[in-house]
Amino acid sequence: MRNYLIVLLVAIPLVIVAIPALLVKYAPTFAPTPKPASPQVTPTTINVASQIPINVYRTATKTIETLPIESYIEGVVAAEMPAEFELEALKAQALAARTYIVRRLQERAFNDVPKGAVVLDTVQHQVFIDDKQQRERWGEQYAWKSKKIQQAVLATAGEVLTYGGKPIDATFFSTSNGYTENADEYWAEKIPYLKSVPSPWDSESPRYLQKTTIPLVEFEQKLGVRLDTPAMQGNSGRWYTVLSETTGKRVGKVRVGDKEFSGRELRERLGLNSTAFSMQLKSNGVEITTNGYGHGVGMSQWGANGMAKAGKSAEQIVKYFYQGIALENYGKMLKS
């Protein structure tokens, strides 16, 4: 028995010493199979040839430029939103821009463009700038700005915003007064997904609060009113009165002199930044203070950027500003 114990005590250390050598020798057999590296997302990962062509009417040259839809979206995002904005905000803008053009294609609503085109490159539809214009605008910052916008577009490629299975009217604007607006309180058309929501992030925008002065004669001519300046100096309640306010805290109806206007009508006649305004008579004309910039309906771009800074995703952003929507691929919508 003692002899067996001696043999075991001698053999065990030899086995322990031998195991590492065996593992090294047969390492390829025991090693796990490495996983293939994930493909990098680059502009070449989307097949340009398979994309829907978009015929853009270039107003400066009066020509039609045809380019793949995702390249078109890049040009829209580049024109409509600062590249300095957060990536998730740029993604949200790409979703809105793509939804807009897919909706036009689906509805074949081309009666407001020259023959052969489907969209203009101006604010009448959505602004578009090509690669050359981007280089001219951004100069030495072109490389990182274009790359960032491409990243935002590629990350959302093929996706649009829908309500009831159809692309929404994905309206957007620069800056709110702290709230977005109900669609029917600006355009007189009730749209279920375009409802007023708070947007406190917009206070960071340089257009959040601005003042402008319009000469009295010009003011009277544009509105077709007459104001007795000496009698009404400093008494704003006598020469104009806000008759109603919208859900989005903007001017609904206002009386100026002896005439009534909607907030939108007065904004358009005077060229104001928004329908959130107040006015005061001054010795040099009418001083108008505006809050926000744009019509106020849909997605606020500065609001989107504020949400992105707070850690919200592009999907969370668009679902906040467009109530009750879904994200879908546009492939089935444009099969015909």
C-alpha cells in the first residue's frame, strides 16, 4: 500500500507540469472560433443603384438634377439643420425630410413644380444644397460636417414617419416660444399627430427672443390701418388688443386700430418671426417683440437638439413632436 502512495505522490506533480504543455500544443483545437468583425457602416453600404431617383428642380440654374433619395436627404439635412447639432437631432431631421419627399412621391403631388421635377430646392418644399454648395458654405469644416450628416442619414436610411400606415405631413420649424402649435390653430386643418406640446429647450436658440421696429407709415400701409400716434403713444391697449390666444401660447386673433387679423395673417403681412408677439408704439415706429421662429407646427429643430442633449434618441424625439406615429420602411409604400 505504501508503495502505491509513493507512486501517486511522484506521478501527480508530473501530470500537473505536463498539462500546460499539452494546452499550448493543442491550443488551436481548444480555442473558440473567433466571430467575424461587424461590417462598418459607410456611404458605400447603401446600394445607390437600387435607390429611388429624386428629380430636384434647381431654382438658381432652372435645371432638374436627378439623384438617389438618400443623397437628396443628405442635401436637405445639410441645408435645413446646423451640422453642429447633436447626431440624434440630425437623425430626427433626416426622418422628417425623408417622410416629406416619400409623401410627395406617394401622392404624386407635382402640380407645383416644373414638368419632370418632383420637388423644389427652396422653403416652398424643403431646402436642398448639393455637395458643391456644402463645400462653399462650410469651407474647412466640410469634411467633418458632411461625414456627420451622412452618418445621420445612413443610420435612418429607408425609414419614414407614418400615421395609420401612411407618411405623415412631417412639418418642422426652427424655434418655438416654449410650445409647439396645434395644426388647426395655424392652418385651420385638424391633424391628429400635429398637436401642441411643451418645448422648453428652445430658449437656447438665438431666435428665441428678438425685437424689430417697423416705421409707422410702413406698418399702417401693410395692415391697411391708421393710427393716431401722439394720442396712442405708450398706450398699447388702445391701439391694439389680443382677442384670443392659441393652445401654443401664440396670438390667435388680434385687433389693430379698427381691423381684426388672425395671428398668422398679421405675421405674414408684417414679416414677423412668429405668431407669438407683442407690440409697442415708439417715436420711431412700432417695436415688435417675437418669441420663436417659424410657424410652430410639428418638430422644433432647437427642441429636437435640446432633447438630444438630454439623452433622447431620434425615435423618442420624433414620437414626441409627432404624436401617435410609427416608424416604417417606405419600400412597400412606393412599390408601384
